[in-house]
Amino acid sequence: MKDFWNEPKKHINKKILVLLVLLLILAIALVTTVILYIRIESIHNWIDKNILKKEVLQEKAVSIDMEDENTQVCAFSQYIGMLSNNNFNIYNSSGNKEATLNIEVSTPIFDTNNRFIAIAEKDGQRAYLITNKDLQWEKKVEGNISQISVNKNGYVAIAISNTIYKTVIEVYQPDGELIFKTFLSSTRAADISMSNDNKYLAIAEVDTSGTMVQSTVKIVSIEKAQEDSSDSVESTYKAERGRLITNVNYQEKNKLLCMYTDAISIIDNGTEEIISKNDDRKVTFSSIELTNNSAIIEEKSSGLFTADSILQISNSSTRESKEYVIKEVIKDIYTRENVIALNLGTELDFVNTDAWLLKKYIANQEITNVVVSNELAGIVYRNKVEIVKL
């Protein structure tokens, strides 16, 4: 017992104690800040602006001067493309020109995916595929091009009208080799999309020959079409008469999203299911041009002369939805991959598919045209393009 009381006492290292207390205070402060950031709008906005530096002013943005007012602009991957007088100039996010390609197109149709951009002459014959900054191939088709689509691996589908058929669809490999043609004798293609595994081509068809419009989605097996295009349709989905389809888009795991004027549906494992309807609500904008998500803007009255805009983002796999609320009316939206740009007139909110603000762009003038990729955006004015890194 005497030895016990005489045993020397162990002393706690004061430096370690101070460090542990500081870490605890830091952890509490961090958790508190996150909670306040999520729950209190004024704090959220202050942190976005002053700490996270998410606000970009027009006068401080990188800009590219246009050669003429008829310049056509697109965004793809980490680049801004500007087409004028058959020259397609490619700029990086710092506004420096990195390449110039000869593209003989005056009224272009653009489609982008991953590092690929497909360009075609609307109602013309020429089509091109660009990979990053290099011209992969160019083609001249018979008839007039109405649609062009590229998947993330560089496979390109082109819808052509004004031939002996109502619509001809040609599909090309990334190296420019024609894989097959498929023909629509009595309908036009409202939209086309290829799956990311290069196995299927979805065709949104519209038949206007009857008293009511008939919309149909056909799934074509690319493997079967290479052997016999007349016997390559895997499945067909007919909508109720009078419903108009406007867009189709393959997403992850061969889920096909279909956008109608009144709803969004998903085709998965051989069945079609409506996942969003416009009934009894004021839906002002919709988009399925996203990676594994769809988005709609619903406008709700918040007062006698005011309204809120609610961005609802729905995951195509889990069916879970997230919201981003703006206390004013949205004038337009622009979507690509995981980015949604909301045009508020003289302000743009760039939101990701998790409903988090990426960047806020504030202009000194009305915004009328925006191009966006997953990495940057271009705000198009009469004589210049402003670049915002996302």
C-alpha cells in the first residue's frame, strides 16, 4: 500500500492536450459552419461569394472576340469552338487559340459527348467528327441532314431527309467507316441517340399523316443492323395518339430517357415508365440532356406578382429527386452532362446534378445565349464570348 501512494504521478503532455483541444474546437467550428451553410441562405450566399469564390463578374471574366456577328459558338470538353467563314477555331479556358480546322458549314448542328464534337450542315450534306482538337473525319451524304448525334465513344448517327424515303439514318464508327443505314418510309426522326456501349440506336419517330400525331420510339440493334437493317428493330414503344415526342437520350446502363411535351419517361429492361408529368403544375423547362439525370423547372407563385422557380433534378437509376430553389422566374436553361445553367436575365447560376451551386455569373447586360460543357461555359454576346470555368 505504501508503494502505491509513493508511486510517481503521470503527467499529461501539455502540448498534446492543447493540440487536442484545438482540433476539437476546429471540428466543432467546421460542423457548425456546414450546418449554417446548408440551412441559412444569407450565410450560404456569403460563403459562396467570399470564401469559395463562386461569383464571377462579367468585367473580370476571360473573353474571346468574335470575327463577325454570324459566328456560331459551342462548348465541348475543355474547349470553346467558334465557327466562322468555314474556320472552326478552338480556344482553351484561358481564351487562347489552340487549333483551327476547316469546316465547310454555314448553319451548323452541334452535338457533343465526352471529347467528341459532331458538326453537320443543317439541311445540307456535310458532316464532321472532331476529337479534342483534331478532325477525325468528314463526310458528304445524299439528301439533307436534319439530326446528328455522337455517343461518348465517338459513334455518330446522322438523320437525313429528302431522299426516296421519309428519313434515312446512317451510323458511323469513330474512324468514319459507315456501319449501316436504316430507313423510315413514312415517319420523320424527331431525335436519335446511341447507347454508350455502342449496341443500340434509339429513334424517336413522329407520324403526322393521320388526324392525330403518333409518336413512336424504336430501339435498333446495331449488331443486327450490320447484317440486315430491315430486321434489326429490337423493340417498339408507341405513345398515346396526340402526344408529341421531342427528344431521346441514352444514359448509364442503357436507360433511355424520352421527353414528350407533357412528360418524361424512361425505357429500361423492356418497359417504359413515366417518371415526370406536367399535369396540374406549371413546368416551364425540361431537359434529359444530362448524365443519368433529368431536370425540370416548375414555377410556383410566391405572392401577388412574384414567383419562385424550382429546379427538380431526378436520378434515372434511384428515382431520387433534389431541388434547387430560386426566388425569381428562370428565363432559360442549358444542360450538358452534370451541369445545369439557369438564365435569370443578367445572372447565370451553374448547378450540378447534386443541386449544388458551381458558379454564379453576373453580367452588366441581358444574357441571351449560353453554351456549356462539363468543364466550362461560354456566354455569347454580339461581338464576344465570356468564359466561365466550372
